[in-house]
Amino acid sequence: MSTRELTCVVCPGGCTIVVDVDNDETPVVTRIQGNNCPRGEAWARQEVENPMRTIASSVPVRGGDFPLVSVRTLRPIPLTKIREVMEEIRTLSLEAPVEIGSVVLASPAGCDTEVVATRRVKAAAPCAGA
Amino acid sequence: MSQDYDVLVVGGGVVGCAIARELSRFKVSAAVLEKEMDVGLGTSCRNSGVLHAGFNYAPGSLRAILDVKGNSMMDDLCRDLKVKIKRIGKLTVALDEEDEGTLQRLLEQGRANGVPGLEIIGKERMQAIQPGVEGFMALYSPTSSIISPYALTIGLAENALANGVNFHLGQQVVSVTPLAGKGWEVGTKSGERFTCAVLVNASGLFAADVCRMAGITEYSIYPCRGEYYVLDKRLDGTLRALIYPAPKKNAPGLGIHLTPTVDGNILIGPSAEYLNDPEDHSCTYDVMAELRREGKELLGEIRMTDYIRNFAGIRPKQTPPEVGGNKDFVIEDRKDAKGFVNLVGIESPGLTSAPAIAEMVRGMVEKHIPLLPDPAFNPVRPGSPFFFSELPADERAAMIAENPNYGEIICRCEKITKQEILDAINNPLGARTLVSIKYRARASMGRCQGGFCVPRITRILRDEFGWNPEDFLKRGGSSPMFVGNVRPKGGVSR
Amino acid sequence: MNVKTLETTKRDVVVIGGGPAGLAAAIAAKEAGCGDVLLIERDRILGGILNQCIHDGFGLHTFKEALSGPEYAARYIDRFHELGIEAMEETIVLSLTSDRVVEVSTRGTLRRIRAGAVILAMGCRERTRGAISIPGNRPSGVYTAGAAQNFMNLENIMVGRKVCILGSGDIGLIMARRMTLEGASVEAVFEILPYSSGLPRNIQQCLNDYDIPLFLNTTVTEIVGKGRLEGIRVASVGEDRAPIPDTERFIACDTLLLSVGLIPENELSRDAGVAMDPVTGGAVVNDSFMTSVDGIFACGNVLHVHDLVDWVSVEAAEAGKFAAGYVRSGREASSCRIPVRPGSGVRYTLPQSVSGERDCILSLRVAAPWRNRCIVVKSGEREVARKKEMRLHPAEMIRIPLKKEALSGCSSLEVTVE
């Protein structure tokens, strides 16, 4: 059994939540203390048992006014899937133009989200960095 | 296959480049071998940039003679080479009774050395020159001046190059062997071979090493490091002249002082610390703390936010720390090694003396090979001593209308334009590092220290000159800036 | 072209800087009825620092979404263009006078502009190695975190492979994660203070998630390397923040990122004689965001360093609105000045004075981390406003609204932590 101290991020209150955890391999929460609301409790449980994250990265673009387009996951993915998602993102390549919000990768590593472009890249004279 | 020259100059510092430029007046083939990827990267770019008047040296010594001569040559030289010089004068200040005697001695010594315009002045004139200056009496030397030492070195090198001297950058001399007939064969680390009738050893911190390669063993160099702070241009104008305390006996240098630079910064330093490694240009915690302390004492207006950078330069001293002091220059035409013109221990006032040293060396070279003046010699270097931002607004507007690159500002802190950056990248010596751009265009020398300009310069080099990330070197081959792309260029191939 | 004197044009509102502050200010000025607004931006695109902040978390308050920097910027850029506001990109302001004349330089053009009102929105720059005097040599491989972010996200350049980071502010933490995701090995983050100045969310998601250790009370004592960085020496520091000699150790790395503070870029402000606040590093302003120089306004990071872009946009919109009002009426919205002073527990408050003629918001930062305290605004003994905060941290700006009614009769205000 181990204890973890977390700072809740659900609201700016930032409660310090203390969580008792059984079995660090596949963590199971046995007790939660310190939260001021039920959202904090739910968050703490999720955060210990199956932390979810959004990630941002870049994809190269050919023929654009930028060599890279920034991308992000629309919805959080499990922390444990980040490596696999990054590997998939690294295989991507796009042609300009690219619009904000366009889906560059659906269901990355089987997760229920999309990876979308977050910068507008216009078609332009070849940029040597791309 | 070796490259043959009449004269080989080992060392591309301010002295080596001055010698090269002097030789380029004549119909001789000459080359400079420089181990770094650019000229002046040793001691020449790492000092206070002061041109000394010449009262600090014993009459009849080489330092006295060559400094005074060199100082008198600087106006013409800077005009021809387009190098900024400011004749701001110096106050050597007496703070106690001992100093009063020192000033008198320096005045007499200076007069004996032929230093023009020297006089002892009192508080009133001192205050007129520098309001608020400490001390009751000062030696005023109007020919003391400031200059950019790397601008001078580059100016000398480029003019020498234009007049036919070859510059071999990135060539570190590792062997010097006498040739049977006459002259020398020089081998470099990269395996290149050069031959010459006369070898000029102007290798500064490594002069004793090159001596030993040629079988001359009586010299040793004791590296003595001086650390500096560079202060923000906010303080530009607070120092109107050089202000030095009267020197104390046997000090290894002239002590920590404040020096205004020709570009508007102020330097605090240099310190003095003997080292083993002639290339250890680190700055240290204790010395930096001492520089801050002394600087604040000398100039109360200094704030923490005024410190923008540190650097260090190393003096090639000829005597170990126990002995201390300052030996005279060694400039000799060796009798035991025919055609070996040897320069050892050219520390301060080496910068001021450089053009006069070059003339003296030329006189020695002349004893070995005939030097016929080259009528095609052009002493004038194209360009301007001023940065674009220093020109009046109307002139700038006209130049911008003609060349749009002058309107695009790349270095925000120093207001350096794209054209100046392009000129620095396209420099005639072919130096291809970030510091080469820095020393020519001043980019990254401001308060943001390259935060704004370096990404923009990177983009120019990549997009307009086709550089890849691995081509970006800070000072040379062992200082790459980057490790590669984040994503492959042109995207991932399917 | 034969130019005798420099061409001077007149514009009503000139905004210097096209980042989130400048964009919001220009939009607000236009929406407040000023037809002639000009925005000057030194980069080739609008958006400022947001363009390189590809991580999300922007706009939670403004748009109720967790956007990335470029997306947040795009919302404002679209509105900016929709309103037909003019922008001069790749243009640098060389000087600003106290009578509101700017000299600007761009490809092919040098010109002067006389402004009815100027809005300073130049943002900030990063504190450098030279400014904090880290001992050692000066090899390649030492970057400020923002510069490394620029190289990575905008120029497709990887600056190094084995990274140490000095400074646990958010920029350093974000870059720890970014570089790790791109295959670099981030050895550690060092922080000279006894607490991190980054958000707890970033400590978890940028460091803990990737097992990157954070060493508090530690600083870099030497940078080692002749050509490229070979490593750093770090040491623990005592209460005086000075290194403790016996604790020094060497860590091999090829890259050192510095995240050691942001400095508002006020060179132009000083040119114009604007009075500065030594604590914020920015101008002294009233609740219309006008500085000590008539008609010169300031907002965003150049005024004080923000942590949430949402509040930059709110603040800048106020400045834009009042700048437009200044041009229209020819004078300041109010000459009344109730000085606001930071008291016990408060590092600074902004604006440094309020008019008392309208509702306004005080922004402030506390001096140390606390839990469960109140921010109290008093006029003498009378309490004017109070706000309970569960979590107070120097790294997180706190905002407290002041009602016009509560300010009547006040001659000065003091803000404290209770």
C-alpha cells in the first residue's frame, strides 16, 4: 500500500488530495482524502488508476509557409498510450494547405479521439526547412 | 603536395593580421595559418579594446616605442580600414600620496617615450572631463583611445586578403621543420603541408609551442586569464573618458577598471589569474562577484539588470606568477634559426602596437627576401566604420529605398539590418560560424543575447543559403548548435 | 527616391506588438469606434509568442475550451481581419517619443508615424545566462527555454539530445515534456527556490509522468564544455540562495535550457519617458491602462508578466477601449488617482492607481505560497473588498474586482494577505 499526494486541477482551488493506493503495478485507489467536492474525488481516482493526458506535437508539411504544423489530441488519451500515439504521429506527413481543426490522425493507437491540426498553414513557395 | 609561400605567418590574431597586411604592400606571396575558423578568436577579440598612450612603459623598451608609434598610426589605419575609433582620452587618477609620485613618474616617462599631449591636471579639469570622478589629481593622456579589437583584426585581415595574402583558417600548426636549402616546412593538424622562406611566429598563447617545434626552447608562456563583465548600453555616456587608478607596483595588469566600448557598452575588468590551460576562457564565481563589487564601487548607477554577459581573455605572459610584472615584447629575427621571425609575449599593449610591430617585422623579413613595393596595393577597405543604425535618419531612409534589406531589422537590441547580416555571412575570408557573424555584424551582442536574432539568422542561413542543422557551428567544428531536425525535411517518405 | 526629411503620417491608435495583447487591444479600439487603428508587428505573422506554444490550456476562461496557442491566436487574428484593421508585419519600431511619434523600419521603408494614442503591447523577453552570471565557459548548447521552443516548433530544429533545465517555471516544464516526447533525454530540472514556480498540473504532466526529477534549492554553478556543452555542475543552495560548496556535483548533458524569468521589453517605453514600476518591470498605469505619458497605454506582458493569456486579452481590451476614448475626447478618461499599494504578503498590485469612477479589477501576485487566506483591500481602516482564496502562489496572478460604489471616499488603498 502506498500514499500519493496530488494537487487537483479540476478547479483553481487546487486541493491537496491524499490517495491511498493498493498495488502500484495496476493501481487501485482504496481511500481519498482532502478533496472539497465530488469532482475532485472522481478526478483523483482517475488520475491514479488511469491517468488521462492530452498531447501536442508537430507534423511536417510540404509546400507550406511553415515547415511544421502543430497538432494536438482533441480529447485526453491514457498516459500509457502516449508512446504509441507519438510513434503514429511520427509517421505522418502533410501537404499544404492545412486548416485548423482538420483531422490528421483518427483513433490514434485505438484511442477515442482525433489528432487535429492547430495551425493554419498556407500553400506557399517552397520553404527550405520543410 | 605542399603550398609554397615566401612568408608564412602563424597566427591570425591582430598582430598576425597586421603583419599580413603590411606584407601585402609588397610583391611577395604570403599566407596566414590560423587554427580557429576565423581570425582574432584568441586573445585579440577578448580584451578591453584600449589603445594605450604609451606612458606606462620603460623608455627604450619595445613596448614603449611600438605602442607610441602604433598609436600614432591608428587614425590613418582606421580611416583606411573603416574601423571605428574614439579618441576619448584617459585620466590616470591619484587617490593617495603614493599615487601622486607615480603620476609624476609616469608623466616624465611618457614624455621620454614621445607621448603627445600628456599633462597632469587638477580636480577642476578632471571634473570637466568626467563629472563625479574620484581623486584629486590625474595624468591626462589625450591619445588614449578605444576601438573594437575584433573589428580591427577583421579589417586588417580583409584588406590583406584583398591585396593578395591567403588565409588558411582551421589550420593548426603541429610541426615546423627547417628546409635544407632555405626556409621552413610547416605541417598542420589536418595533414596539410606548407613551405616558406620566412616563417613569422605570431601565435600568441602558443608562441612558445611553435618555438619548440622549430627547436627554440628558451621560452615559456604562462597563461594569465582576465575575466570581464559587459554592461548594458543603458549606461552609455556615463563614462566620457577612460578612468584608471594609478598603477601599483608589480601588479600583473592594470587592475580592474571600467572601460567604455566604442559601441556604447561598458566593460568591468579584467581580473588576473594564472592558469595552466591557455584556452580556459571560463568565468568563475568568485571573480565575477569581485567584478560586480568593484564595478559598483566605481560606478554607483550599475544595477543587477545591467549585467548582460561575461567573457574572458588570456594574456600570454612570459613570467610565472611568483615573478609577476610585465616583460617587454620579444620580437626577434633568430640567428640560430634562419628565417624564423619570432614574436613572444605580445600582451598589452599588443593591440595598440600592432601596426608598428608589423613594420618592425617587415624590416626583419626584408633581411631575408627582397620586398619590392606592389603598386597595386590598395590600403582602403570598402564599407563603413558605422553600423547602419548609427547613420542619420534621412540617409537610412534613402538607403532603405534603394536596398530594402536595410529596412528589415534582424537584431532587435542592436538594430542590425538584414543587409548587414548578409554582408557578415558573405565575408571575404569565408568564415562560416555564428561568432563570425557576431563579430562582424554585432548581432547577438545586445541585452537579449541572441534570443531574437539567432532564430532569424538561422532561418536566413537555412532558407537563403541552404544550410542544414548540422552546418550551424558556434565557433568551429566542435561547437555545433543543433543536432538535427525535429521531423525529416520534406516530410516522411512513404 | 530623394528624401530630405522623413515622411511622417498620422494615425489615431497605433498598437505596438501583434501578440495576444496587441490583437485584443486593436480589436477593442476598433469596436469602441476608432476607425483608424494600426498594428505594428516585428514578426512575419501575427500571434506573438502564442505561435510557438503548441500545448493546450489556452482559453479556458475566454472560450471555455482548452486550445493550443496558435488556435487561441487564430480566433483573435480572424476577428482582427474581419474588422479590417491594418497590420504592418515584419516591421520594427525603432523609437518612441513622449509626444507619440514612432519611427518604424521595414523592408524598403523607413517612416515616422504620429499617433493619437499608442498602446504598448511588446510582450517580454527571456532572462539570459549572461544576466544571471552562470560561471563557466560559453559552449554551444545553452539556450533559453523559449528560444529552444521557437527552434523546435517553428523552425523544425532539434537543439540537443541530453538535456538539463534550470528553472521550474512553466516554460521550462513544458519544454521538458516536449523534448522528451521528441526523443531527447531530460536528465533533471533544477530550481533555485524552495518551491517550483510552475503550475502543479505541469509538475505532474511534464515531470512526474516522465520520471524527470525536480531538484529544489539547487542551481547551476558551472557550465562545462569547450566547443559544445559537455555537462553542468549543480549545487544545493542555502537560504541566501548561494551555492553550498560541498554539495557540488557534475551532470553530463549536451543541452542546458534556461527558464529563469521573463523581462518585460520596455526599451521603447523608457525612450518615451514612461514611469516604470521596479517590481513589475513594466509601466505604472491607472485603471484606464494609461501610463504616466499622456496617450500612451500599456497592456499584456510588457505591463506585467501574466500566466494566463485569457487575462491578457481582458486587460488589453480595456486598454484598447480607453485608448479609443482618449483619441475621441482628446483627454484621459479620468484624472482622479487613488494610489493602490501592495501591503503585507503582496508583491505587487496593478493598476498602481484607480480612478474610483468605475468598476475595475486589481491584478496582484502574492509574495509566497499559502493556502486558505483572504486578499483584503482597505482604505485606511475601512475594508473595500475581500476575496477568499484556497490556493495562493506567486506564480499565479490573482484578480479581485473593485466596485465603483465601494471606492467612493477612498484616498488610497492597500492590499494585503490575511
